[in-house]
Amino acid sequence: MSGHLSNLTAKSLAKHIDHTLLKPEAKEADIRKLVEEALEYGFYSVCVDARWLPIVVPALAGSSVLPITVIGFPFGTETTAEKVLETESAVRAGAREIDMVLNRDRLKAYEYAAVIEDVRAVVAAANECPVKVILEISELDKTEIAIASALCKAAGAAYVKTSTGFSQSGADAEAVALMRRVVGPQMGVKASGGIRDHATALRMVVAGATRLGLSASVAIIKEAAERE
């Protein structure tokens, strides 16, 4: 994606968007609307709390849009065993990708082996479903972002992801670029949190993001279409 903005049509951009609604106050009607929008605009996936998978999975059946969910959300402090159980349950419920939250307490305590084991256990439990690891970059300095990215790569994660969207700030292009440099060209980088317009989305793509987690997906794609 990065570096080819002239080729990034609204339709192609949509294929890199996880259309997201993780607010705890979300209602069933909100989730059904999310699904309808994802199907209409051709987003890559719908990202919801696991409790909504019984609604989302059958609603997306037969389409190209994937149901994905979050694990250890939003703090990441659950035990590895708890994250594994959550992941196994989500996969049984039909989740096709898993976005787990890094245990930042372990990272900040320099317990790097424990961080790797936490991620690796979820990757195993996900049963070949790609796992993205949410670093929560607003809570980390540059060195910690780089180390966390390297640990996630070593643990077999498919992506590193910037943010939950529930912390003090979200995605940052400089952090995305750093994450991309650390993980290299083969691993995914997902930018999420606070991306509310087309220009910001493109900045993340230029920085190296290959997936975008958005709640303002429809507005951004409409803006992209108007610019074509």
C-alpha cells in the first residue's frame, strides 16, 4: 500500500479497513448497522467485542468480509491462560482474526520471555487465524515500541497494532513507521485509534500501515471517493 497513493482508490482503501465498533455501550442495532456498512462498502472486516460474534458471524456468512474480535481488551493484563480461553472461545464462535492486547506491565518490567509466551500462546490458540498484537503506543516510549514489535514478531504474530482507541491517544505516523522498520516488509502493521479523516488515513498508509482500524470508515471512504 505505502508509497502508491495515486493508485489508492476508495475501493482499494476499503479492502484494508477493519470496520470497528468496540464501545461497551453499543447496542445490537449498532452492530447490525456496522455489518450492513461493511457489506455495502466492501471493508476487509468487522471488528467487534466477542459478545457480538453470534450476530456478526452469520450476518457475514457467504461474504468476503471477515468477523474479527479483541482479546484481553482494553488493558491486556489478563493472565495468559485467560487470554487463551478467550481466544479459543472466539475462534469457536467464528472469529477469523484476533486482535489481542499486549501485557505492557510485563514489557515495562523487562519480562520479555513472558511477553513472547503470552503472544505465542494466543497465536497457538487462534488455530491459524492471524493474530494482531495491540501495543497501545501512547503508553510506551520509542524504545518500548521497538522492543514490543520485535517480541511480537518473534512470537509469531501476524501484525503489530498501534492502539485500542481507549487510551489517551491513538495512531501516530511516526510510531507506525518505527513499527514497520522493526518488523520488516513481511509482517502486517495496523494503525488504529483517532483516525477520523482521509488525510490521516493516508498518512498512516505512507508510514507503513497495511491495515487500518476505523470507526469513521464510511466517512473516510466517501471522502476518498469524492477525491477521485
